[in-house]
Amino acid sequence: MTDNKQTHAAPKGQLLLRTVAMPRDTNPNQDIFGGWIMSQMDLGGGILAAEIAQGRIVTVAVQEMNFIRPVKVGNVVCCYGHCVRVGNTSLQLKIEVWVKTLMNDMVTEDRQLVTEAVFTYVAIDSQGNPRPIPREGNAKLAHL
């Protein structure tokens, strides 16, 4: 866990995935296991990466992973992401995880950034070989 200050007050990118942290996802300290959080980030990021690549992708790297604060059982875990780089066969997404607290069966509007990372994905063909990411007519790349 780092002592980093929250760098922005609102999520950047689009909502990719939302779920509730459950007791089965805890570590021995009863906080949510970092590996579970990372898997949620990869699930959400993989959806966006596949949309951008217009097909099958694989995760090849995770960079700059920072755990800012613990996630608790019952927190609503929200993964947001946006594309930061597109190469010939690979792309990088910045994924942020923000949580909202569940109180008295209501989700609060207050949210906190709990972790962020850059995930690198490679577009692959049916044989598992890298393939070019389509650029022409790709609406997901219009903002880059």
C-alpha cells in the first residue's frame, strides 16, 4: 500500500465493470485480496481491448500498479478505463478502480480511487499469433 494522494477526483475513462467485493475475496487481514482486484481490472480491460482490437486479445503486461487504499467487503468495485496507446499489434489501457461504500443497503455516492495500472494487450489471430489492430473505420480509436 502506498501513501499516494488521490490524483483526480473523478474516474477517467468509461465504466468497464462493476461488482461487489465479497467475503470469499479476502486476504488473511480481511481486506479484499489484491489479486482479485487485479483480475477485475483485467476482465474489464480485456472487454475494452477486444472492442478496440476488433477481436481476440491477450494480456501481456501490467505496469505501474499502485494500491492506494484497501478495499473492504461490501464495497462496490468500479473499474474504469481508457486507451492511452495503440501500436501495430498492441495497445495500452489505463485502468482505475474506484469504490463506493454500501451502507444500510444503499450505495453511497462518495467514491475513492483504490488502485490503478496500465495494462498492455496484444491482438492475436486464431492461431495465437500477433495480428494488426484495425485502424480504418475503428470508432474506438477516433479519440486518439
